[in-house]
Amino acid sequence: MGGGQENRPPPPQYQGGWNSREAPVMKKGATNRTVFNPVVADETQHTKQLSAVPSKPSAGNLRSPICSIMGDASSGKTMLLHCIRGSNVQQGHEACSFTHYPAQEIRGRSLLVIDAPCHQSFKRSGLCDIAILVVDIMHGIQQQTIDSLDLLKRTNTDFIIVLNKVDRICAWQTCRNAPIREALMQQYASAKYEFRRRVVKIVSQFRMLGVNAQLYYENNTMGETFSIVPTSAISGEGITDMLFLLFGWTQKTMIEKLTYSEDVQCTVLEVKVIEGYGTTIDVVLAQGVLRRGDQIVVSGMKGPIVTTIRALLTPHPMEELCIKGSFMHHKEIKAVMGVKITAQGLEHAIAGASLYLVKPDDDLEYVKQVAMEDVESVLSRIEGSGEGVCVEAPRLLKKL
């Protein structure tokens, strides 16, 4: 078998770039939340410009990548995040959460991870820069894996494949937090054979779905073949390989997309009632800066919501925003960050819509009009005839 049986290999290296498949480009009016004023015949009738007119990106200033982790419900997605942060809050986990991993925790590189693969913000706004598709190596591709793969194809989102739970392989010898090739070198021949057999089976399953995939350290055609990283969320094998590939991929292929800009780009993920704060919205700030006291416009079911930010709240570093506990208060927040915003009148805010910053010289009526375009585009696809059932739940389990 290839990948580390004979001589001790060097540390994992990112091989080449994704030459034949360009990184996703943010489309104006869809993923890019920069707003332009309409063209008018008489410029004197519309002199005020919206503040979100694109400014020149700061040269050499890259923001953190925004990553979504997705896959089957039992594949161990949340445990992978807990392994990175070194915590165990599985019992308090909710269906939608995002965690900011500070630069000091990941060797000088920061990362924002969203554990909400089927959220409307991912489907409609192309919020994420990259995704991690998690597959249980013991069970292979499941129906939710196929659904996630279809979603990634529709949104044209780049991704890496993680084969989790290698520690479940028979006779696997734990090598805590070791790179996967070093861990494989320590295994018995029977464990190596079982590992290779399962990898080949899953690669064949992906091929039947039209996806070429290969172990990342054997992948010499990264522009055409997706990389597979074996991991264990329990003992930590392969986690360093996953992060190395994740950062190497984004920095090599998404420099323009990850260039920081002062133009505010913000998406609402969740609308929640929090004791002591009232109705709040959880947002992902992808570009720009939000400050306490800023006037914002959010799409609502009863029309655009114009309000003022009362507080900007974030969880403590390496903690999920959805976990109940104390929050850190900020006067301002710079991208990239997951933020909980408290303000008046957020009861009817719509998850998945954009949040727009209003500056003193902006045309408020025009901003409100643009904010409601998301809602109108969604409602136009819904048929209002007949009777139906609405189900709301944090997570739908297989047994249900």
C-alpha cells in the first residue's frame, strides 16, 4: 500500500494548486453583499450614494476563511470541531453554530467554522469560502452525504473530504494527534489492509457520484481530483493534516476572495430569543466593521427592519456561539467573526438574508428596497395553494 509503509515520509506537504478548476468567484448581487445605486437619467434626482460602494481592497491584508462542515449526522462533524478546540460540549450542541478559532490557537492562522450545512444562508448566499465534507470510514457514503455533495455542486463551493473515525478500524493503534501517515506507519498489517480496503470502497462510491477523489498525499492532480484526509476526532490523528490542507488550499487559490475590504458584508444565520437580551440575530460578518450604535437594515417578514445595534456579543475564544453562557461585549467587531446582535424590532427578521449597514449619507429608502429583494426572490418561488405542515426542529434524527 502507498503512503507510509516503507520509509518514514516527510511531513505532509501541500502539493501544487488547483490549476484546472478556478476558485469560486463571488457574484455581484448574490454572494457579494456590496450594493450599488440604480442608474438614473437625472443624477441630480439621486445624489446620495449607498455607503457599500466597493472600495479598493487592502493590499496584502487577508481575512480568515469561512468554512462549513457538513456530512451525515453520525459522521462526527461536531466532534471534529471539539477536537480542534480541545473541548467537549456535545450535549449543548444545537443545529446551527459557528466557532471562531483564533490565530494563536492554530499557529498564527484563524478560521471561522459554521456547523450548519443545510442552512438557507449557505444555500442562497454562498456564504462559505470552503467546506469540509465528513464521511464515516466505517459506513461510507450515506444519503445525507449525497445531499451535502449536491448542495456543494449547486453553490460551486470548493471542499475537502474527511474520512473520520479511523480509530474504529479493527486493531488500530492510537497515535494521539499524529499526522495520519505517521499513524499508519505504527499500525499492524491487518489494520493497514482494512484501512486501504475501506478507502478504495469509498473512492469508488464517490466515483459513481461523478467525483474523483484520492488520499491527499497520493493526489498529484489536485486540479481534477478532490483530496481525502483520514482523521480521528477521538484521538486526533490526521487533524493537523486537515488544517494544513485547508489553509494551504484557501491561501493558494482564493487570495482575491479572501482579501479584506471595508465594505460590510454580513449574513443573518439565526434569529433567537435569549433570556436577558430579548430577540437577537446571529450573523456572520465576512467583510468590514460593525460598531455599537450603527444603524442597520435587515429583511423582515413584515417589511424591512430599520434598527440600531445595541450590543455586539461574541462567545469566548474557541467556544460556539450557540452554547449558553456568558458573552464578551464589544464596541466594534472586525471581519471575519460570528456575532450576536441585540437591537429593537428583530422579532420578524429572516434567517439567510443580508444585513446592511446604513451610514449618514446613505439613501435609507433605497437600502430598505435592496434589503427586501432577498425576501421577494424567495417568496416568488413558493406556491400558496393547498394545505401543508410546517416542522421546526433543531435537528432531525434518522430514528424520527
